Amino acid sequence: MKYSLTRSKSDWRLHIWEPAPINHNRVSPFLYKINLRFGTEYEAREALSHFLQMQQQEYGEQCELISA
């Protein structure tokens, strides 16, 4: 999974996605993409940590997050 965390004038934006190759059934280069906004960097990083924990529980293995 990849993520980006950016600051705008009014908030923090967290994007998380699972890269995937484009093919005849997939027109975007990802399986899913989540876009969230937070008031602080701390809240955004907490959400990122929570998402990673949920993924690890769901799949029973270590998930790697890569900053894009």
C-alpha cells in the first residue's frame, strides 16, 4: 500500500491506495484509493496507523506502507 500526507491551507490530506496494473478491466492504477481530511497532522497519522492495524488484522500478515 502507498500513502501520501500533505498539508493544505486549512487541513491535512491523507491518501491511501493499493497500486495495481492497468488492464482491460482496470482503468486506474490502483485497486482502491481512500482520501481523507484532518484538522491536524497528528490526527492524520493516527488514522494511518489505525488503517495499517486493521489491514494487518484482516490479512494476518505485515502490511507495508510506502510514502509516495
